[in-house]
Amino acid sequence: MANKDSSRAVVRVGVDAAERMQRLMRKKDESSIEYAYRTLEYNIMMLKIPPAAFIREAEIAQRLNMSKTPVHQAINLLRDQTLVDVKARSATHVSRVDLNALDQGFFLRATVEPAVIYHLMETGTPKELSRLQTNLDAQRTLLANQADPYGYIGLDDAFHRIIYQMAGKDLVWSSIKKVTAHFDRVRYMGLVFGYEAPNDNEHHDIFEILTGKTKTTEEQIRWTVSHHLSHYLSFFEQMKTDHPDFFVSSNS
């Protein structure tokens, strides 16, 4: 486990999102909706805006120098991912991490992904495999330069997305990402709060399986993927103890 320093990140709930939000540089040709969504999603995942923070559309729009309409639309997109709670006659706020949704997100990836990798084993073309190698090279470069959590998880997700695309299952990946928002939030929290450090060792293991250099069975693939996705279990109980206000169970 990496050295933990919870003081480095926002831990107080109930704050105003606009006050804590970090403005991002707007990309060329990026629409107002895309920019508002990307900025809010980044701030939520990176804990700049913590769980239970209040979101006031007018204040967010003012910070981003735009009208309320694209901010409202961006918030609706975040609501669809269950990252934001929008209720009638109640303040909009960043959702807490739902333990039930977290478990289901992990279950979905741990169930589907081994089947995708097994289907692809030894069938990837050199051109397809080169995309994975390029991604691994980018991960190595990022890690050598003290990778930021957002950049690292972006490359991590891109690695797995390429695998689904190679298998012709890009819609499956898109569907999975709609379910795994709370699982992804814990991945970010682990890195942001220093409960673990990023590494690319298991991505190399998966790459070796796909190239056929490592002979393995379907059961071994299931274990490899489950082990890769379940790192958070090594620190999750401590995380919940340290940040109890960040979590809720929809089963309770």
C-alpha cells in the first residue's frame, strides 16, 4: 500500500461545488456542453468536488463563462451516470459512492472481461496489438514522470477499451462504463488519497496473454482479470473508515 495522506484531498462534504471546482483549459472546437461535462466529471472523480457537495447551475455557469443551459445539460449527463443526484424541490448535489452500485460494477467487469480476452487470445492482428503496445508505452512514460491519477486511469481505461474494440464489442464497453461509475470513483479515490500507487504490471500480463506468449486457461484468465480489478479491496475498509460520509448503500 502506498503511503496515505488524506489531508491532500478534500474530505469535507456539503461544500459548494463552484467554490471548489478547478477550471480546465477548454479544448479547440469543444462545445459548451462537452466542456461543462468534462470539467464537472474531472472535478468529481478527482475529489476536487467531494461527495454531497452542492451544485448550483448558475454559479457553475458563471465560473465557466457560459449560460446555464449547457451546464444543465451536462448535469443531466452526470445524473444518468449516477454521479449527481437531482431531485425535485431539493438541492442538486454530487452523489455519494453507492456500495451496491460499486459491487455491481465490479461484478459486471469481472464477469464479462475474461470472456472477451479469452475470445481474443492469439487472434489479435499485429496492427491491433500495436495499439495496445502504444498504450503500454504511454503508461510507462506517464509512470516515469509521476503520473497524475486522472491521466493514468484514462490510459488504463483506454487499454481495456481497445481490447473490447479488437473483439468487436465496443458497445459492450460503452454499456459497462454506464454501470461502473461508482467502481471507477473508488479507483480514483485510491490513487488521489494515496492508498495505492499506479503500476502497469498486470496490463503487461494481459498483453502477453493476448499475444499468445503466455499460455493460459480460461480459468487463469478469470483469476488474472479479477485480481487486476480488485486491488481496491486491499484498502477499501480503511477508506470507508477514513471517509465515512463519502459512502452510502442503496440496499439500506
